Amino acid sequence: MRISKKPEERRKEILDAAEKLFTTKGYSKTTVNDILKMVGIAKGTFYHYFQSKEEVMDAIIQRFIDYGVKMAKEIASDPNLKASEKLFKIIMAQKPDTGRKEEMIEQLHQVDNAEMHQKSIVESIRQLTPILTEVVEQGIEEGVFTTAYPKETIEFLLVSSQFLFDEGIFSWEPHELMQKAIAFVHVVETTLGAEKGSFHYLVQMMAENEG
């Protein structure tokens, strides 16, 4: 007799199993039946929580976004951090961790996941914008940033960075990518009115990722 589980616990169980299958077997090769077998549930139970495999992938990506947003909110609300410190920590918190998130992003780069990939980028930008806007406004009060359009500046920076540095959209050579990273830092410092060199850590992060 199967033990009855709480809805949220069962939903998480399905997502965990699907995530493992997507990253080991591949999204396109994984079927709903594969997920059912791994979890040990009937098809009706699966469809009670999700309408399709695509919806499962969407929910998995949303979990990663939610985690990044949660971390960003915690950092942004820390009264002991200056604006520049908050930006650095928030950016670091969005980096793919070794393993799970990186593998899921790799699956999103597949052709049949293009629409979902784009949706995940847009949703991430939408949720991070108000948090980063508050940090920029704090920086303006501290006198380290100077911009009349904090929200719009963040939107432009997020959109440009998310798409330009996405390996699933553009295939830059390493030297091209590094040149764009240097140029992007210049754009960030210029648009935020920040001191020259204050965002050089972004170039260092890019170099470490390529290393």
C-alpha cells in the first residue's frame, strides 16, 4: 500500500525525478512514463499536478529562478551591506552552480526547448528588476551611482547581458566573449554613473568561467 503524501511533497517528488531524468537522459528523450516509473505513481496522479512534460520543465526552471530571486531579496534587504556589495553578491548568487542548474540550462539550449529557454530568461529578468532597482537607488543615495533612470537602466543591463552572454543563443569565440565582457563592464559603469573599475569583478568572473 502506497503512503499518501501531501500535495506539495508529491509535486516536489515529481519535479526532482524529472530533473534527474532531464539531466541524465536528456529532455527530448525523457517521456512522461519515464517520470512515472521513477516516482512510482499512476498517470492520473501525474496529470493531477502537471498537464505535460513541458509544464514540468517550466516548473523546474521556475524553481531555479525562485531560488535566485530569494537569494537576491535576502541580500538586498541586508542593512549592513553597501549597494556595490549587494550587486556583487546578487550577481554571484545567480551564477549556475556546479551540476544541477548548469545541466538544466544545457537542456534548455536544445532546439525543441527554445521557447521555454526564452521564457525562463524573461521571467528571471522580470523578477530580478525590482530587486536590483532598489539596490541602485540605494547606491544613488550613497553617492556611488548617478542615473535618472534606475529601473530602466537595470532592465537594459539585464536584457543585454542575459542574451548577449547566453551560449545557447550566441556562439562567441573565447577572445570575443572576453572583449564583450570588458565592453559590458564599461557600459555598466557608464550607465550607472559608477567609478571606473568598480565593476571589474565581472570581467574576472567571466575569465574564471572560461578557465
